[in-house]
Amino acid sequence: MKPLPQEYFFNSDVVYLAEDLIGKKLCTNIGGHYTSGIITETEAYCGRNDKACHSHSGKRTARTEIMFHEGGKAYVYLCYGIHNLFNITTNIEGLADAILVRAIQPVDGVEIMLQRRKKGDVDKTLTSGPGTLSQALGIDRSLYGSELSGPEIWIEETALPPDGEIVSTTRIGIDYAGDDALLPWRFYLKNSKWVSKY
DNA sequence: CTAACGATTCGCT
DNA sequence: GCGAATCGTTAGT
């Protein structure tokens, strides 16, 4: 277990970090089971001047509280009453930025992921989507506020694949954000099949 | 206290 | 392709 240093997440450029996290390995050790996957898709959310972000314009509530703390923690919240969506908080105390992890490529503990997802075979529906990857890795709201330096959840350095071209597009499912829905703050590996949507 | 809604997914047509 | 599922959070009464 070699987690990225906490300072990595203090970076004030959340859009840069969202792109930089592509290709790194997200690992969990939950319920005695080690699982991991390469991050293939992310979205940046900025606490200032971004209406798509839960913490936009200083909207500090019980749910968004953790984003206002220093970066490097897990922000997990329930979406549509069903799905646990996993975010990485970034920036320093008081600046509420976060990065949503939307898809991963399974690496370790595939059998456990299949079991958690109640699937028989490995295909892109196993971990390509913010709700499904959380389920596969065993992430739920009990991890809200956890340090991303382990021991339950952490992120490790890895090398990008040789053909690891990253592309950016608009974010998914945030039409309510007006002009901010047009920002190209979604990143994914161009040649990966482990991406939620194209 | 009450009501509306969502950074989605899955199953059925 | 379309609609239901499902409940915590939020804002308003």
C-alpha cells in the first residue's frame, strides 16, 4: 500500500487534478476484501462559480461540510436514493472542490466485485459508472470523510498505458447547472472501454 | 414538519 | 428508448 501523499490533493487546480487522476489506481480494503481499479473517467467540481457543484458559492451544509475541509478525503453521497457516488475532495481548508470518479477498469479482487455487483461475468457494466464502481469497490456513505491515505481507501501512482490519450468533454447529468453544464470538465481515457458514456 | 428532487441504473418494451 | 425505483438532503411552511 503506497498511497499518494496528502499534499497531492491540496492542489488548487481541481480541473488539472481531475485529468491527472486518470490512470491512477483506486484501492479499497473493506470487509476484509482488497479490491482495486484504474481510474478511467473523472469530473471536476469547483466550489466557486460552478452551479453544478453541491458546495457552489459557499453552500455549506451537513452534507457538503467535508468538501470545505482540506483535500484528500472521501465525499460519498446518496444519489436518487439508491446509488453511492464517490468523490475525492481537493484544495485547502475553506475551498470546497471535489472530483467525481465515474469509471474504473477492474484490477484486483475481481471475484469480490462480481459478488458485490451480483454479476456472473466481467464486462463494462461491472465498474463503468459512478454508482456501479462504488458498489464494486464496497464504497458506501460510511466512508464519508475517510482519509484517502488508507487503510480502508486510498489511491496509488501507476503509469498511464502507452496509448493512454485523455480527452475532455462536458459533464454528465447536470443540465440544471445552466451555463456551467457546458464546461469541459469531464475527462476519460480515449481508448478505454471502461468509460460510462461516449 | 412537509414536499420536491436528484453528479443513476436496471429492466422491460 | 423509456420509466420506475427509492430515500437522504434541502428549502420552504
